[in-house]
Amino acid sequence: MNLIFSARLVAIMYLSFSTITGCLTFSLSISSFVQVNNFTFSPGSVSTSAEISPPPKKLISPNHIDIVKELLPNINVSQGDAENLEFEDNFFDLVFCFRSTWYFPDVIKSISEMLRVVKNDGLVMFDIQNINHPIHQKTVMRWERRQKNHPLINIIEKYIKNIIKILIRPIVFHAVEWSFQSYPFIETPTDPNDVFTFLQDKDDIVYKLYGVEWDNPFTLKEIKKIKNLDQFDRLVYKISKYQ
């Protein structure tokens, strides 16, 4: 049975498509905001959604915004800075931001903005990449190594890896990407201790912490002890704000 709610909801999203498709990526602190005033809710899903297919040849976030406005005219969509939200204090009932914070230069500032625009008795939900997880540590180390290498060395290394991927395809499939253009490192994991320190100083919130495992990305596990964080590659925060 569907239920009709009247609430203000904002989604802070980073919009992008894979570089394999030849599209550009719009990153850093620019985000898109989706505001829904009335939406239909059934267990496990929000029915207000849109599929954008195929992706635009030239990806700039305003293109996405125009598409959403055309497909879903009852939704207010705008582009802005996640670290300086355009909305007034205590404006939204719910703020959520998923798979986006690792593109923000200052995660703590963006979290502060989420808490500012949510109402008392409202809810904020977001996730971070856990910098202490081995997969993200490895990614950062690989990036730092490539920055130190001569560009020719990186090209040769990528070429050899692609050949190996093609040779083992009868056993296991791996996508190859032949462009040797140098891409900026845009994903920045967060130290959960920084988030913990920031939230600990807030006297008007309570929050729960959940972990997502790399090998089991569709299951949330509530974390009772902050010492057990390194096994989770993503951490999900559910923050309740009160007066």
C-alpha cells in the first residue's frame, strides 16, 4: 500500500558518467539538489525516480538538471556548492547525500551545511569512503606512485595490464580502457576520526553509524564500537537533529 507524505526532501548528488563512454566528468564541490515536496512511498522505495538513457554526449551537470526538469516537472532541481548550500536554516525534513562526499574538497564543511539546512527533528543521511580500509589505502598509494612516475612509464604499465586482461578473458572478464589521457584524482576518502570529532562537539544531534563491506555492498551493519571500522570500505551516518 502506498502512502502519501508531504515533506521537504533534498538530495545532494554528484552527477557523472563513466569516462569509458567518452563523457566528461563534472566534479569537485559542485552538486545537484533535488527537492521533493510530495512523494509516494512504499516499503523500501521512493516512487519518484527517473532513468536517463542514453547519457548525453557532453556531460555537464546542468544537462542532467534540464532532463530531470523535463521528465519530472514536480521536482525542483538546482545546481550549487555542497559546502555552501543555497537554502535557509532549518528548511528540509530530510537531507541525504550518497556516493558523493569523496568528491567534496571539505567533507566536514559539507556535513555542517547538511545539518544547518535540516529542521529540528529532521534527519541527515550520508556516506563516506573509509580511508583506513585497505582498498582505499591501495588506491591512494597507486595514485601517489603514478604522480611520481614519468608519464611514459604509466602508459606502458597500462598497456601491459590491458593485454593481460584480454588474455584472461576466457576465465574472467575485465574491462579495458585504452585512453592514455591523464585524469585528475577526484576521489578522496575520509578519515572517520575527523567526522567523529566534528559530530562529538554537536550537542543537538544523535547519530547511528553503519558499515558497508567491499564484498557485500548491499548490506548495512550497525557499528556499536568505533574500533571496528577498518573492515568497512564505506561508512553510513544517520543523524537525527533535535532542539
